[in-house]
Amino acid sequence: MQVKRNVHPMDALKGQLRQILHSIPSGSSIQYVDYPVYNNGGDLLIMKGAEAFFKANGIRVKGRYSVLDFPDGLKIPRNQIIVLQGGGNFGDLYPVHQKLREKIVASYPENRIVILPQTIYYKNEAEFDRTADIFNGHPDVHLYVRDPSSYEMATLKFHRCSVYLSPDMAHQLWPIRTKSIPGKDLLCFFRTDIEKTGEQARLESAGRGDYLDWGSLYNKIEKKSISVIGRMMTKGSGTLPMQAIWGKYSDYLVNKAIKRFSGYKSVQTSRLHGHILSCLLDKPNTLLDNSYGKNSNYYNTWTKEIESARLEGMS
């Protein structure tokens, strides 16, 4: 008699990403659009997860474009799928990325468009309706979302789109194994932006642990290098292969985050990808919510079965 092995919840989450193959079949040719060229390590983890997913499933990337260098009037063959980066910038908080998304949906009615797992948030209902008008004008949009709230909003507004519930693309990186032995007790990986909460401020006042965010993880030279690469992409880099250069440099940036997290016994974080990176490392971590419930929604949907992870305020 065979004994069934227990499946780690992270294995199951990685396996759930295979549903994306219904929209991007193995062996497809794609254009990968809106990958990050900035210092948010969470978005870099999403990008690395997406690239790993493409490679694992024989998906051929024919072109890569960020918001900085997507050209007007780009000709894309009808048989190529346009795949847009996942993350948490779908809505009206981060208009630069949303405008590119809407521009592509409006400009390529004959191409299938797939949006990798996103969280949706709009402060202004009229902006949401405007986006919906654009999306509902396209016959073949496939939208993956990371939480039930986003799924409910998307199915209500985007009646002509195919909408799916999916974990974040960074789960494709599971497992991340390092040889580091943690030498410090607690890393407080806390937001310093508009999504910060009062609960986080209370914990900060306790003064426990070492404090860090994506902005302080990377030093001045690294941030300047990111800016230089971004400017060269915006202006046009001539013969320099800027996408390949960014691919290598972003590997370095992600590896720096992995090394820093590996140096701690546990992590307390209000960054969703501080939580996901901790889970990828199978490291004990506590997740705080952000200002509009993105983190708690994600935890309750996907990661609450992971023994090493817990949500602040829950036993």
C-alpha cells in the first residue's frame, strides 16, 4: 500500500498557476508587457515568477516591454498573445501602469490579451466604469485576480472578459533554498508609502527588530543604476541590449532581497511580497494588513494553511 505524501501548501499554490495555461497554452508565442523597471522588489519577484512560468511551460517570449519603452504603433502578429504583468497596480492608485494596460486593450482588438494575477482597487467608481468600457470593447481579454474581492468586482464590471481567481506569479519560484544560517532574530519589513496603516505605526513604536522596506533595501548606487537603466530605456539605447542588462541586474536585486531575508529567524511585514518571499523561503512570518485589505484578503484566500505564516490579529 502506498502512503500518500503530504503536499506543502506552497506546492499546491504553485500548481494552481497551471490554470493560466488555459489562456496561454504551452508553446504559445507572447509579448510580455509592463514588466517593472524600478526598485519594488515585490514586483521584481512577480516578474521572475512569470519568466520562470514561461520557461517551465515552453512559452516563447518574442518581445519584452516596460511602461518606459512600449512603442506607439507596435505591430504584433495576431497569433501572438499579449501578456501583461501581474501585481497590485490595477486601478486608479498607479495611473501610469493602468493607462498602458487600457491603451493595449484598446489598440489590439485582434490579439488575445492576458493579464497575470492582479489586485483591483479603485477609489473612484467613475474611473472603474471607464476602464470597464474599454475592456468590454475587446472580445478576448483574460483577467487573473488574486483575491475574492477583486474577482467579485471584475465579474461585475467586465462582463465580456474571462475572469479567474489565481495566486500571485511569485509562487512559481517555490522553493527558494539558501545555505544561509540566520544570525538575527526579527526583520520588520514595513511599508513607508500610502498603504501604511495605524496598526503598523503601533508596532513600529515598540522598537523591536531591524527595520527595512524595498526603498531602504537598495543603496544609492543600486537606485542610481536602476534610474540610469530606466532613462536609457525611455530614450532608446541604440545597440545596447537594455532588456537583457535589466534582466541580469534585476536578478542581482532579487538575490539581494533573498540574502537579506535569509539572515533573520523571522519576519514581520506589511508588504505582501515580504510575506510571499518569507513563504518561498519557508521562514516564519507575520503579515500585517495594508490600507485597503489587500494583504488580509490574500492571506485568507491563499496562504492561511502555511504553518510558518500568520496574519497579525489572528491566533
